[in-house]
Amino acid sequence: MTLAAARHLGKSACALALLPIEDALSSPDAPNLPGTTDEHPNWRRRLPADAPSLFAREDVKARLSALDQARKEAK
């Protein structure tokens, strides 16, 4: 996800805007892929690190900041 996409999401006319962690990370993997629990553990987060480490990343901070700023401007 780009900063522009995060800003666009933030400017949407809705009471609640959500940015999935996979999008904040710009992960190419979807959280749900077809398959059985033996083939692929559906709806289980496959993140590369723990939450504090992920949210400390500069690219993630930038996307979340862009979303936050756009939400404030949209009010």
C-alpha cells in the first residue's frame, strides 16, 4: 500500500476506517487463502515479527501517520 492509498482511505466518508496490518506492511500475502487447515491455515496472521517490531518500522509508521492525518482532515 502506498502513502497515497492510506490517505485516500483516511479521507473516506465513514465513521470508521480500518487499515489491515497486511496493508500497513505492504505485504503481498492475503490473510485468507483457499485451502484446508492442513494445506494453509486460513485466517491466521503470518507476520514477519512481533507487533512492537512491526509498528516500529518507518514505512509502517508513515502509512499509519498518513491515514491518521487524513482522518483528522476529513472531520
